[in-house]
Amino acid sequence: MSKILVIGGFSEIHRALKKNNCKLTLVCESSKIKPYFKDLYDEVLAFNSFKNEVQIIETVSKAVEYLGDYQSIICMFENLQALAYKIAEKTKIPFNINETQMMVINNKYALRTYLKNSFFDNVNCEMIENRDDVIRFVNKNGTSILKPIDGTGSRAIYKVDSSNVKEIVNQVEISDETFIIEKFIEGEEFSIEAISVNSQHHIYGITKKLKNLETFVEIGHIVPANISTDLEDIINNYMGKLLSILKVTNGPTHTEIIITNNQEIHVVETHFRLGGGMISELYRNISINHNPIEIAALSSAQLLNDFDNFVFSSKFVAIYFEEFEGEVIKTVTLDDHYIENHKDIIATELYVKAGDKRREIGSSNRIGHVIKTSNDYNELISGREKTLNSCIEVLYE
């Protein structure tokens, strides 16, 4: 029976490990403790917060020395992966994220620089220190993207050109975040899901991303993307090289790319975890042989020796996110009658209630979602608004 040290949450991953006869020790914040923990975890090391890393590393190190041998450490949250890496260094317990990957986690500029130095991708990119840097970059490179160096969830992303640069820099100047600016890449955006097992990269998912063209916030995903076999081969080859350059050995990765009209591929960002926005759930719905979450868990814990890749059905699945359109929710309900009478609607969920207010622009500014399946890809591409309006009824104050 393998013992796994788990840093932070993601109970579905942890249940998959438990199902495979693993003993789990969880490191978490005290406020996150739930009643089901007693059934899922063999030990829980709880801290008031994750702020005092030195204390946490020392306490965890002493605990694991007492508790016995551990197979590996796993961590699925980027904001805790640096802590997990330091615990791994201290305890010598294997962790699937290495020094190269740690350098680029939560640092989009470091990723751009590393890929450029590796002669892999050369998108123009600079760190921003003041408003003059933004204006100079836009004057030189034309339309550009300005975003936080460590941003997640499509938050605070601005498309900047000569017509709005002064307005945008005024907004950025009052922020205490560090921003980068990079040349805008015109093209179609996809996300790529992969599982690596002993440095063998299995690219199993090419996801079509639906985005709000003004805010760049993701408003949906469709899996699998309906692309040509030739383009699929190009993407798979590109991703294999990228993951090797990043020295990925085990575990899931989620990479966002843009493909230009002449089929040049550029990385937007990459993550050493499963994709967000319930992408794994979409692939689980079309997988015939494996649960992506279980495979991600086993590969992260370095419990897979080989992997025969996924086999998917021929159908397509989409998730649509409903965004806030007003300031305060007056009422919000699901149309249960419509949902029950449409078997292609396979899941729905509301995230808000009456009285809730609009949040910061980004993936947190959502009302709920609908998951729908179809044999017609184009129907899913064009049907987002109609589906959401049919399933979710919302009024604003």
C-alpha cells in the first residue's frame, strides 16, 4: 500500500488514489477541514494558514519522519506547488514537479524567456515597470496583450493598441500587481490536455475554447475540437516537444495555445495540473476506457508504469458558463422542466443566489454552467446563448 503526502485540496484526485489502495496524509488549512476527511485521509496535518512556510516545512518534515516512508508528494494547486516543492526538497520524498517547472509556475515572463532561450517560441514579451514601457512596446509592436505576470482565471487581461493605450495604462498604474506585455497573436485558441508517464507524453485532449472577445474570459469549452487529422498531428508533435523542453516526467499538464492562420503555434501559458473549467469532466463523459481524473492522480503520484492512452466516443460535449450581465442578482433559477425534457443536457449548476453581486472580471464572475452533448459540433459552437437562456433564468435588481 503506497503512502502519499497530499498538499492542499482536490478531493476527486484524492478519492481516486484511495480507490487504488493508497494511504493519504493531507496538509491543509484548518478552515478547510470537512466531516468526510476522517474516511478519506489517514492523517491530517492542519495549519491556521499557509503563510508561515518555514514552520509548515519543519512540522511536516518531522511528521513524515515519524509516520514512515512515502511514495510521493502530489499537489494540484499552483499557489501551493512552491510549498510542495520545498517540502519535497527537505524530506527527499519524490515530487512530479522539478526545478525547471518551478521556475515558470506563476511567472508568465519566465515561461516566455525560457521558451525563447530554448529556441522554441519567440513571442515578443517584456516586463512592465511604468506606463512609458507600455506605450513604447505598443508603438513598436502594434496591438498587444497586457496581463498580470502570475494571473489566473482570465483576470485583468487587456488588449492594447494605439487607440486605448493611455486609458489602459491608467488602470494598470493604480494596480499593485506586476504586469507583462506581449505581442497580440491573431488566431484560434485551444487548450491541450496531456498525461506524462516516465517522460512519455500522451496528448489526449484538444479542446476548443469559447471566449468573450472583449474580456478574454473563457465562456465555454467544447471537447474534442473538430480539427483535421493533419492539424491534430502538428499539435501533438508540438506538444511533445514543449513538454520535453519543460522536462515534464509525470503527471497532467494543461497548455493553452493559439494557432495562426498559417498554422504557426504559440504557447499562451502552461500549467502542471489538470485544466480548470471542468475540462476533465467533459473528457470523462466521452471516455470509453479511463477516467482522466484517476489517470492524473496515479501519474502525479508516480504509480503508473505505462499507459495505453484514452479511447473516446464519437460524440462532442460542451460546457457553457453564464456570466454576470447586471450588478446584483434579484432571482436566479434553473428551468427544471426544460432540462428534464432535453436529454442532451447532462448537467447544470448554479454558483450564485439572490443578493449576490458582480465580481471582478474573470472566471470567478460566473452565475453557473450547463453541460450539453451532441453529435453535431457546429450545433455546440453556435448554441451557447440559446442553451443558457433555456436552462438558467436570472433577473437583476
